[in-house]
Amino acid sequence: MKFIKWGIAFIALIVTVLFMKGKTTLFTPTAPPKKIIVDSSVVEIAGVKNIDSLTIEEIRERYLNNPCYLALLKDSSFWEKGTRVGFNYKDLFNDSLPNSNPYRNRFIVGDFNSLSYSKKTSGIYELYPSLTSLKEFSFIDKSILEKIDTTLYSEANLNNIYASVRSKYGMKSAPFINFVEKVWKYKIIPIARAYSINNEQVYGVGQVLVLCEACKDTLKLVGKFATSAKRQDFLFEKDADGNQYKKSFEYAPTYERRGYYAGLNTITSKNWESERSYDSLDIARDNEVGGGNNRITIFDGKVELPNFLLIEPDKSYPKAMRRNGIHEIALNYLPRGMLGTPNSIGCLRVSDFGSKFFRWWTPQNTKLFIAYQDSLYLIKEKSNPMNYLPFKTQAEGDKFRKWINDKYPSFAKRFDISIDGDYKNGFIIDGYYFFKKEYDQFNK
């Protein structure tokens, strides 16, 4: 049953991508240059400027199509006052990995604007990596990688692919098969939404964590994942009987609180999760990218934070909060339906698949650059939430809950869509858009 949902997810992914083509412009790498002039310190592309020689406006233009360029944008409105304004090409590289390591050019960008820089559109459209774009598996035939990306994920189909990979590549295939089993098969359709709803409030969405690689003449966008940065904090109060309780309040890291997130950070620890085993192949992978461990991070003494990547702010940001991390969304009061808009208490939340892929892809001590404009960080829409909801009544929501639990019980369990609950819940809204075509046909 679990493989059926993966097959459905990939079919839905193809439909979603075809639908999205007319609605958004994704980054397209430039064609490779015909001539490269190599110097000991500078790489110049014939007819193309070196990245460090680009003007602010040229970087801004590239950033609008590819958020990896945000790290280079020397625009003071995106960075904390009194700190460094934008970075250089050489700053993107991992400082702890040797020059010979093929992954030292990897870095992460946190673009925390919930409204686009042009202030015209709000929306989140995740962009998942393709297997053919991952340098780790460049030795495997492209046709095999494309087949994994498009095949129906039944156990029989996977076993047939594994058998052919083992037959062709022998023991060399083991890390690839482990990757598919531990990471890739958890992939579902990318999140695509123009808003989020929580407690009768409509929020603009757009916050992303972007996986990037610094190449000679360009910054390569590997993947773009919806995230939720800080919007909440807690304080302790006492009730009439003197009992202490925790109360949340809004705390956005903007203006006088802008120093909460550092512009430059490193990922200094990579933890694990209880859902997956950690074996010799995972140890080998961690060694390949400079480190990692099988520890499990627990919040508040009881809640697991799966695949926790510890964020350490650079020392040049003394006011920045320490001990935050990137991890799978795991707290009931921070719903997955809010991914893409600020809603966390400090850490950066991503989806289940997102957290697994980040854990696998990110080298130890990868740099994380965080930038945003204060006025675009938290966007509250002056709209009636009912205008955006697929379900207008409790009965409509309950009907969908029953349908998905009857037809796709494994999916409903995995996505916490119970048989009853709030019809404005982000989980069932995501579930509806996942099965929209089929459910709408069912209603007819």
C-alpha cells in the first residue's frame, strides 16, 4: 500500500509540473560557453562577466529568477543594519572541506520574503531536484535515473530497477539504492500554494530554503523547498489558581528584532531520526560529505525534531539566536499547511521529504545565508479566509476526510488527516490539492 501512494504522488507531480508551466518561471541554466579562459585566481567566461564583477542590478535581475543569487546581493535593505551587505563568490564555499572535495561548492540560501521582491505576487512553488542533476550518481545511465523519477513506485517495480542496477554496477550501486530507499521514495508532489490560513487569518507565502552550487560562471539552483521561519515565541503565565502555563505571542524577527537571524551561518551538526535506520552506508555517506551522526534531537523533552541540522551563526552576528536548526515540521501547533510563511518559534521547518533530502545533500559546515526585507517578511492579507478554502462548511470537510481515509488510508495516516477535525486544517487542504482531480470527479 505504501508504494501505491508513491506512484500516485509521481503521477500528480507530472500533472502539477505541466499545470505550473504556464504560471511561473523557473530558473533555467545558461547554455555552456564555447570558450573558457582560466587564470590562477579568476575564471572568466568569454563574452560573460565573472560573477564577482556583476553590478548590483545585474545580481538583482538574476536573483528574481534564481534565489541563489540573493547571497551576493549587496542591497542593504536585505541585511541587518550594521552587518555585512552581501557576500562574494569565494564566500559561498565550504571552509572545512578540502579543495579536492566535490561538494565544497554547496551552500544554502534562506529567502525569507513572504511577498516577492517586486511586491506583485505571493506564492510558493517548490522545485525538487532531479536525479540526473545530482553529481553523486553521474556514473549511472541517465535512462535509469529518469526511470526511477517516473516509474510507479510499487515494490515490484523498485525491485526490478534495483536488480538491473546491481547487475550493471555491482557493489557500486549500493549507495544509490540506499539513497532511493532512505530519501527519494519519500518524495511527493512539490508544495504549490498562493496563501496559508491559520486561525482565521490569511498569510502570504514565499519563504524558501534553496539548495545551491557555486559553479564557474553561474550559481546552480539544485532545489527549492518551502520553509517556515520565526513568527512566534512563548512566555509563562499563571492562571487564577496559580498554575503556570505557556502562552504564545507574535514575535517576528524584523526591525528592532532583525538581529535574531544572522546573515551568515554554518551547519555544524547533522542529526538523524527514529523513522529510518542508520547503517554502514549512511556512515559512509556522512564521511563523504565531512560529517554527520545518528543522534536524535528532542525538543522540550518529548517531541522529536527529525533530521535536525544545527545552525551556528557566524561570530560577526553577536545578537543572533543560537541552537536553531533545520528539521521536519513536527509540532502540532505549527501546522504543515503554514509552510512558506513565518510560523515557527525559531527553527526552520521543512517537509518530511525536504528534511530527509537536506540531511543527505548538505555537507558538514555548509554555509547558510539568510536575507529578507523587513516589510516583506510577514504578510497578512486583508481577505476573508472563506474565499480561499476548498471546503466551505464542516460537512464538506468531513466528507473529504471520510473519502481519503476510506480510499487512501495510508496517505491519510502519513499526513495526519483524521476522520474528523477542522475543515480549515492545513493538512486536509494540502490533501485536497494532492487529490483534487480525483476528488472533484468523485463529487460529480
